[in-house]
Amino acid sequence: MLRRPAPALAPAAWLLLAGLLCGGRVWAARANKHKPWLEPTYHGIVTENDNTVLLDPPLIALDKDAPLRFAGEICGFKIHGQNVPFDAVVVDKSTGEGLIRSTEKLDCELQKDYTFTIQAYDCGRGPDGSANAKKSHKATVHIQVNDVNEYAPVFKEKSYQATVVEGKRYDSILRVEAVDADCSPQFSQICSYEIVTPDVPFTVDKDGYIKNTEKLNYGKKHQYKLSVTAYDCGKKRATEDVLVKISIKPTCTPGWQGWNNRVEYEPGTGALALFPSVHLETCDESVASVQVTVELETSHIGKGCDRDTYSEKSLHRLCGAASGATELLPSPSGSLNWTVGLPTDNGHDSDQVFEFNGTQAVRIPDGVVSVNPKEPFTISVWMRHGPFSRKKETILCSSDRTDMNRHHYSLFVHGCRLVFLLRQDPSGEKQYRPAEFHWKLDQVCDEEWHHYVLNVEIPRVTLYVDGASHEPFSMTEDYPLHPSKIETQLVVGACWQGGDLYMTQFFRGDLAGLTIRSGKLADKKVIDCLYTCKEGLDLQVPDGSGRGVKIQANPSQSVLTLEGEDVGEVEKAMQHVAYLNARQFPTPGIRRLKLTSVVKCFNEGACISVPPVDGYVMVLQPEEPKISLSGVHHFARAASEFESSAGVFLFPELRIISTITREVEPEGEGDEDPTVQESLVSEEIVHDLDTCEVTVEGEELNPEQESLEVDMTRLQHKGMEVSSSDLGMIFTGVDTMASYEEVLHLLRYRNWHSRFLLDRKFKLVCSELNGRYVSNEFQVEVNVIHTANPMEHANHMAAQPQFVHPEHHSFVDLSGHNLASPHPFAVVPSTATVVIVVCVSFLVFMIILGVFRIRAAHQRTMRDQDAGKENEMDWDDSALTITVNPMETYEDQHSEEEEEEEEEEESEDGEEEDDVTSAESESSEEEEGEHGDQQNANRQQQQQLEWDDSTLSY
């Protein structure tokens, strides 16, 4: 096959071929005719916490030289501007896509947007390899920095305050305002406010305006404190809530201001001002006069108020009444035990009250009271009765015991009437005489305590109710009773029908302090003293205050009235109204206070009305005293002293003291240290006693051979009374502890047949305020020392001491009550019995001692044999007989042991020496001396039993 020759190339083809052989660079230089193209304007968004900018439209550079390599590719972008925190990078050269990003952290709050220009460069180069890249025009870029909700709202003020008038609703009271530091409207604007405090009558809107949702009342609350918070539109809450104080201003309401409804009264502090800062608001009204009444409510305390709770007999003596009053309802004790079955309040905080439920009554034993109608007498009683009843209810009645139902005298309630009946005894004159007296009284059935005193002196009977006298509204006459030898029966709480033998006309209510005193009428001063309260209102206006103010008070000081024309002077007087309780140990609890006012104005049509004021006084619990009795618990006296006329003093060293325990807080200022504890301090106080009772333990007193005696002259001089029985002796009367000590020191016990008397035990208990505070039981044991008969045969033993048993008592704690411990019953053995017991004991001791010494000698012999074997020394002792005195070695050992024991006993006795009484010390010394003599005798016998071992060899 023939090959055709290649055609000749044109010149242009040759140039093209040369260009291809040179890598096409020449063609590229010729082909990069166009410069890149960008959009004229770009808008971008970047977030504070991001560095990538989102552009609209996207950053893409176009080149018409594409798809030629290099000439149509984009190699870079250039940003023009000062301090522009952005740069641009190429993402894809072939497509010309680029990206703008931040070179540093952006902060919208510092700069919200940026504007700069940008150019694109292609990858073209010249024929010689030099750079021949083309650049686009400058495009404008606007970038906005998007905000992040990094700041919370902050209130412009630290707190807000406002004052409103009560009784009005407001559209806006005040406005709270918060700001946000974020740059964007979304996060920098406050979208809502909220009241955080719950249950308040206020609301806040989105703009921060606060208003009330209901009418406010100054009496309910003087000020409201609200916590308000704010939220921005990004729902971010304020870091700190703001405090809003809204004060309520009262409308001008007339009334008393500046007083406390609770006043605490500490016992023993004297008068306490009740209204020290009180002020009367008159709302600028022209006031002509002011009348103020202060009432103290004490009807629930004791018998209408706080009074001394001594026995009624003691109260009569305190008030200056002559002695002779007989209590018909005494506190149950000793021989006065007929009220044991009646319910009582135990008389702890106030006087002892006896309750009658309509089924109970008590018979008064014969001989307790005797009334002679021909002589004057007085009946006194505290009574609380009600409500109204049509049945007769008897308080006190003396009637025939048998055969007939005649009422000799009686005091009873019929409806709201108090009736006293007294029938005259038979006399020569048979004519009508006043027999029945009626009083119609509201106090009888108002269920409150009242004090009743009947002064009976026929034909006149005067009744005092709460110190005020009342004349009978009705009186009935009757003939005297027919002569009769029938005995009478006195009953409290009902009336005994002797003919039918049953009780009738039972009483329903409470009674206390029922007494009858024969032979004398009660004086008005005594009646007022018995009724006077120990607590009440007191007003001591200093000079220069309360001018022109009239002051009035009722007898019981429970109601105080002040009246004046000057409001300021009335206020000054009111500031000195005080509560006073004169009792050393008052009844604790609440006393209600009520203040009522009447204001008169010059303009009668527009006069103000002052509302009443209610409060109370809280009487705190007083420190309870602890009455302590101490002295000699046990002593012995010779039988001759008991049989003498002087007798034996039972309480020669008696000591009566009273203490109270207080809590003392640790000293120091500032916060209390929780590690420091409060200490208790015992303080001795002085107060009176009203009863001391001495009772015999064991068998009752036998009047034929023994008695308790006291100096009656000294008792009468001190105003005390004494009652004695087979059970003991009771001292009554309000007097000091020192006076009771003096009287009890002189109390003697006598026994004129003391041959068979070994000992006697007595118990002493003292009390204050009718048993409200009771001492410890102080017990005394008295031993009788009988002279022993001389023995016919001499005894090598030492003579036995007198049988006076010493006791070692622990230290008496005066702050407690259990000061005395019971002493075991003392038994006095005979002399022969003691000698036999000692001899037998000594014989047993000698036998045991001999066995012990023989065993010890045997063990010592075995040790000597072992030692001889070790020394290889053999002795021929087959013919040797060794006899050892068993008493010799043991005597030395026993004497050493006894000396050690005696030293230990002496050391122990030295520790207890302060607690041993003088009588005990003497008896202890006698026993120690005789015990020493006995030991010397034992040693002499042992020395006589020693053997002669001078010729004995070992």
C-alpha cells in the first residue's frame, strides 16, 4: 500500500502546535480576557457566638473565561476597609464560591453592623509566567451582628415605696421599671412584670404599673412588702427581684391609738402601766368632754378576783376580827375531815372551793359550832349559784336529829331570793317574833362569785353582799318553837329531816369560806377587808398631769372612770392607769381589759364615736417557793426527862426556810453561745406560813399517859391558834416562819408512864396559803434511855453502852422537799442477850483461828523440808517433836489487820463528821471506847494462852 505524503501544515497550525507543546500558556494568556464578576451588594448576618457569616446572595465570583483552566478559576477574595474583623476565603475555585467569616469574637452590644468592600481575583498568568490575574469590581458587603440573650433585666431602682389611703381602689399606685443591656429589640425589651409575693391584694401590668385589687384596711395591715420581678422578650428573668413597700395610711377614724392588747405582768413588780403611750384620735373634731371607763374582768379568778387564799379563820384574824369564828368547810386534814367526800379544786391556785351538785351534803360533827339565838352571831360565806330555780336549795341548816322535821335556823336560796330562817327557842312569852327574812337579789342567780355576810341580832338581820348592805324586802313572823329535848343536826348543802330520816333541799352551786361566829357581829371594816381584792386598777397621777380630770373607782378597784374636758389631760391620766397585784404568789392567768369612751362635741350633730378597746393582762406564773424543814432527826433522852413536868422538846433545833429557783442567763453580749447553758440559782425568800401540823406516827397518843404541850400564852401573843387530838397538834394562823420556828421549838412531849416506852416518832409538815405550798415531811424519832440494873457476877467483857443508836444523815438539800429519810424502828436488846452473842462469836472465832494457824504451820514445815533437800542436808528428826503456839503468829497479824481497819474507819468517820449530830457523836465515842476495851481484854486472854517454848529447838 502506498502511503500518501503528509499534507503541508499551514502557518497558523504550526503556531497552535507550538503553543500546545509549550503547555498552553500562551493560549491562556490570550484566553484571560475577562475579569471576575461579583454582585454589587451583599447582606450578611452573623451571631455573637458564631464566626460564619450568612450572605444574601451567596458569595460567588463568575468569570467568562471559564471553563478554561486558570483563566476561569477564582483564586481569592480581598476585603477592603479599616479594622474590619472579617476575612474571605475561597471554597471552590472552579465555581468561584467563597465564604466570609469573623476573625475575632463579635459583641452586638459594642457594634451591631459592619460595612466593607470585597474583590475577587482569578488565577490567570502572563505568557512569561508572571502574574496576570484579573480582579473584579468592589462589591459592598453589609453584615449585621445578631444578638444573644446574655443579659438579664435590671431594675432602675433598688426599692420602691408608696403610700395609699385605706378604703380606696387605685388605677395605679406606682410604677416599677427594668432595663436590659442586650442590643436587639427582642432581648433588650421588657415584655412582662410579675409580683412574686403570694396572697397580696395587688397586681402589676406589662408596663410595670402596680395597683390594688381590693380596698385596703389599715387595721388589718399597716404595710405590705412585695417582691417584683421582670422578664425580657426572651423570657429571661431578672437576676434580682425588687422590693416594693406600700404603706397604708388610715382614714381618720376616731379612737384610741398606741396601745397593746397584751400586757405581761410579772409577780412582785408592783404597779404596771397599761397604756403608757396611748393617744386619742379625734380627727380634729371640736371635743367638749371625754369620759373613759376602764374595766378589769377578774370574775373567772378565784372567788371573783385574786385574794389571799388563807383559811377563813386566818383571814378573819388578818382583818382584825376577834377570834372565835368556826369554819364549817375547812380543808380536809387531821380531825377536820368531814369535807373529805366533797369535790374541790384542791386549792392550788386560789381558795379551796367545794362543789355541790344537788346530791351531796356534809354533816357537821357535834360540838363544832354552837349558836344561841338570843345572842348575836355572824354567818359568812362565798357563794356562786345559778341559774334560776324554783326549788329551795339549802346552804346551811340546823334541824331536829330525830322524831320531827323542825328547822331551827337555816340559810337557803329560793329562785333569786336569799332567805334566812331563825326560830326562837321556847320562852315565857308566846308571841310572834321575826323568823324569816327575804332578800331579792340578782347576785343570787347570776352564776358569779359573791361574798355574803349575815349579821344576826334579833329582831334585826343585816345582809352584806360584796361589802354593800341590803335590807330585807320581806319579813315573816312566827311563834317560838315548842320545848323539846331533841338534839339538832347541822348540815351544809342540804337539810336533814329528822322525822323522815333523809336529806332534802339539796344545794346546787359552789361554796367557800363558810364560817359562823357566835357572840359578836362583824364590823363593816372587817367585811370590807374580807371582800377586798388583792388585784385591781391603780391610778397615781403625778403632779402636773391630768389636771381637771375627775377620777372614780368602785370598791373592788375593777372599774375606773376618768372624765375631763381637755383631751390632752385625759390622755396623760390614761397613761398612768396601772394594774397592781399585791399578792406575793398571785394566781396566774388572763385578766380581760375593756376600755369604753363617750365623747361630747360642741356640734352635737357631727360628734365622733370612739370604738371600744379590748385587751388583757397576762399574769405570769410566780416562782413557786420550796419550804424546807431541817434539824435533828434522831436523839435520845432519859426516861426521867419524859416523866418530868418540862417534858422533852421535840424540835429544839428546827430550821424553816423557803427558797425559789431562778434561771440565770450567761453573761455576755451579742449572739448567744449555744454551748453555754443557763444556770440555776437558789435564792432564799421570806414569806408567811398559815399551818404547821405535828402528827404521831404509829399508835395514837394515849391521853392517860402522854401528851403534846405548848406555851399557850406565847401562842396567844402571836395570834396563833392550836388544836390538839390523839393524832397530834395543829398550829394555825398567818405568821412569819421565824414565829413558827419559835413556837415549835417550845413544843414538848411528855410521858409519865415511860417504863415500857422505847421510842416515839413524830412528823411535822408546814404549809402556806391554805395548802397551796407544802413543806417536806420532817420526821423526828425520840428514844427513851432506861437505866440498866447492875449484874450480880462480874464479866470480863466491857460494859455495854446505852442503847442510843447514832445515825449518819446525808447533807440536807434545802431546795427540795424530801429532806428526811425514814429511820428504822429501834430495838433495844437486853444485856444478857448481848453477852451471850459476844461469847459465842468469840468461841467460833478462836476455833477458826486455830485451824488456820495449824494449816499455816504445816505449810511452813513443808517449805523447810524442800529447802533442806536443795541444800543436800539431811537431818534425823525422827525423835524430834515440835509444838507450835497457834496463837502467837496470828495475834501479830490480827493486831496489824485491826490497826489497818481502825485507820480506814477513822478516815471514813472524818468524811462524815459534819453530818453527825452532837447526840450521835457522843454515842459513837462511847461505843468506840468500849470496843477498844473489849479488844484489850481479848489480847490479854490470848497472851495467857501463849506456850513456853524457850526450851524448844528446831
